[in-house]
Amino acid sequence: MLNPRRLSTEIDALRWQEAGACREADLRLFFSPDGDEDSGTERAAERRRRLRQAIRICEQCPVRLVCRRYALENGEKFGVWGGLTETERRRIRSQAHEERHDRLRSAESLGEAA
């Protein structure tokens, strides 16, 4: 069943998007025409140019860091969010996963030594 309070809270949590600089921009700059920036028909030079333009817009955005955190925490797979490309977000998530894994291994080895 739909919980109106939860829905209201979720909508409020996304209000930052209303202040995004991308709201006034061509959204095609932020998303690959192929869906995934690593595949498809978009030529490398076109992709680099598109991504540079999108990132330039993000650099001037008042909610860039909130947007970036949202994309990372919610696993946004497509597009430029908070000035990070799909590839950059994958790399950050992978590094965070490896660091968590290393901490767990260290904790386990400390437990074995005790």
C-alpha cells in the first residue's frame, strides 16, 4: 500500500533538483544517446565534447555536491550527475567496495590474532 507520508518525504528529499543548473540545459548533454556511455554509436570525440559541456554546467551548479552524493548513494548508472560521468561513478563505487572489503579482512585477521 502506498504510504503518503513516505512519498511526501521522498519528494521533499529530491527538491534540490529544482535548483540544478541542468534544469536550464539541454539534457542530451548529460545522457548518452545510446544509454550507456561505454557502448553504442556516439563517436569518442562527440562523447568527450558532450561530457565536457555537461561537466562545465555542473561546475557552476549550486547543488553539485548534493547531486553527486545522490547519484553515488542511489547507484545512478546513466548520465552525468554532480559533475561525475558514469565511468567515474563506477570507479568510485568500486574503490569504496574494495576499501570496505579490505577493512573486513583486516578486522577478521585481528580477530584471529586475538
